[in-house]
Amino acid sequence: MIEVFKTNVQFQKDAELIVSNLEMKLLNSKINFDLEDCDKILRIEGANKSKSKYVLSFMQQIGYNCQVLE
């Protein structure tokens, strides 16, 4: 399953740090950002609903907006 999130992450350095942290928690998932997209997309392949809840919570805790795109 692939989950796609809209974020407000602006900088590549921040995106790399977020991906690194998420990879430690979401084992066996492919995680990347598309900061060129107007929605600053965070894409997670291998996600499920419990992982999505974790991502939303994690992003909020570190000060970013994040919402699941349908």
C-alpha cells in the first residue's frame, strides 16, 4: 500500500532528516518527499493505517502540518 501525505516541509535538509527518522520506525517502507510538488508530498510505500497514524503524529510533534491525501 502507498500512502501519500500533503505537508508543509520546505527544505531538502529537513526532508532528509524526516525520512531518516521515519525509516528507523517504519521498517521495510520506502519513504520519499517530492518538494517540487505544490503539496510538498511525503510518500510512503508499505504503509498501513497504523503507520499513517504514526506519521501524522510524528510530523505534528516536530512542528509540521501533515494530512493524508486521498
